[in-house]
Amino acid sequence: MSNLEADPAELVCGRDPAVAIEVLEPREVPLGGPRAITVRRTLPQKHRSLIGAWCFADHYGPHPLDHAAVMDVPPHPHTGLQTVSWLFEGEIEHRDSVGSLATIVPGQVNLMTAGAGIQHSEVSTARATGLHGVQLWVALPDADRHHAPFFEHDSPAPVSVGAATLRVFVGTLAGSRSAVTTFSPLLGAQLDLPAGASVTLDVDPAFEHGLLVDAGTASLDGVAIARHHLGYAPPGAAALQVAAGTEPLRAILLGGAPLNEPILMWWNFVGRTHDEVVAFREQWQREVIDGTDPDGLFGRVDGYPGPALPAPELPNVRLRPRDLPTSGTARP
């Protein structure tokens, strides 16, 4: 999915000081484009920009598939990141400039590695009666961010841990390993628990973790996490305890080793400097929007019935880092 904000802010993301369990509130972000929907964004935030290399988390739905809520995201660019799409309800058709055409339904993951540059479109299909899911981004480490773009699709098998059901779509947890490619140590999984149940998960103590609650309420190591909120746990613990409230819990568990690299995010680009992001935007506008080189850096998306999405105007200031702390401490 594109970040379709009309006036996107730049963010330089680094590791923040870790505290015990931190609760991040979602903010509603109206996305533009021909079919606008509103998403709940928990990453990035001013004081917490990354969980491992996870740098962006949008949570949307449930939406009925009417004119006001259907997803129709025209071809748009990405650099320096991976996009991870996971659905709870609905069906989305993905097309990209490396020739991929894939339909995703609940229980499947689409992972697109943008690397040096890619463009893609996402459209909800008429076969589904609703739309509900998460769109996640992973920042590629500096050594890999110019990798050639590629696309992967996988259907992870559910595994049981006590009363919990896990679907591991990125990384490894509870003996289940995802088939998709990562460039830094990462974890992404759907976690389901019956009402009133709890589970203790063995995790990598080098990872920081986030629990994004989709349905019901949760506690993370004893700290209450409301619906649509994200609980953050810093590195240092070899286990996490998750409990459901009075309703069944459905949540997304994210994790990863702290990236320890500053990254600059603006619109759909992840870069390192102002000049680099400006150059990405200019190349997109020139080659794709103005049509000077349809086979250039971002390639072309075949089969989408409409034009590509122009980039927003850059702010009238130099894109620069926010004053984010870069040190951190693990949990005792």
C-alpha cells in the first residue's frame, strides 16, 4: 500500500531508549487517492519509530466494500524497503513492475522487496465482501537496500502453543519458520487466543517486540493493551506473556533485532539523506509520471486500468532528522 498522505512528513528513524512495556496509541490517517480509506497508524511515532527493522504499521478495517471504502491504490514507487501485506478479511490483487500478479486472501502473506526501486498497485477485488488487515514496511539495512527488487507469496501453516494459534508470516517462532526472505533478524506473526486464555512465548532476547491488537483486548507481560493499540517490549527478555481479555484476542506480533541505523522516510521512499530522497522523487516524476523512460528505475505495472500516482510536493525545507534518541537499554 502507498502512503497517500497529501503532505507526508520526513522521519529519520533510530533506536529509542527502551522502557519496560510502552503502549503506543494509534492515530487515524486519511489516505487519499481515487478511493480513500482511513487507517490506524501505530508506527512510526515521534518517540518510537522502529521495532527491529519494522518501520511502518497501518491497520485498517473492517470496511464493507462499498464506494467509500474499497481499496484502489494506483501504481506507486518504493525504495529501500520491503512491504508486507496480511489480511484478516477480504481479497487484494497485487501487480508490480517485476511482472508479479498475485491475489492475497486471509492466511497468506505478500512480501515485496523494493530494494533499488519498484512500483506496484493494490486493488480489492469484487469477490470479497469486506476489507480488513495490516500493511507493514521493513527498512532494508544499508548493505542490502540497493538489492534488485523481487516479490514473494506464502501461506504459513497455523501452529498451536498452548491455547494460542500462531501464523508466522515472517521469521521464526515456536518452531514455525516463514518461507519469505528477510535481510535482518525479524518476526511477524498473527496470534489468536480464546477469551480469558494466556500464553507464554519463548522469544529471542536480542529482539524488541510489538503487539498490535486487532480484536479484543490484551495484556503484554501484565500491561493492558487496548484494541487497535500497540504494546512495545524492549530487548532483554527470553519470553513474552500474552493474555486475552473477556473477548477472543487477535493480534499481530512484530519483532526484530534493533536496526541501529538512521533512516529517512518520506512518502513511499526509504533513504538516508535529503538529496537521495529528492533524487528518487525526481526520477519517479520524470520517468513514470512524465513518461520519459517507462523502463527506467521503477519499471512499469501492466494491467492496471489507470495512470500511476504522482508524488506529493516536497516541503519547502530541507528534509532533516528529527531529534530522536539513538541509545537504548534492555529490560532486566
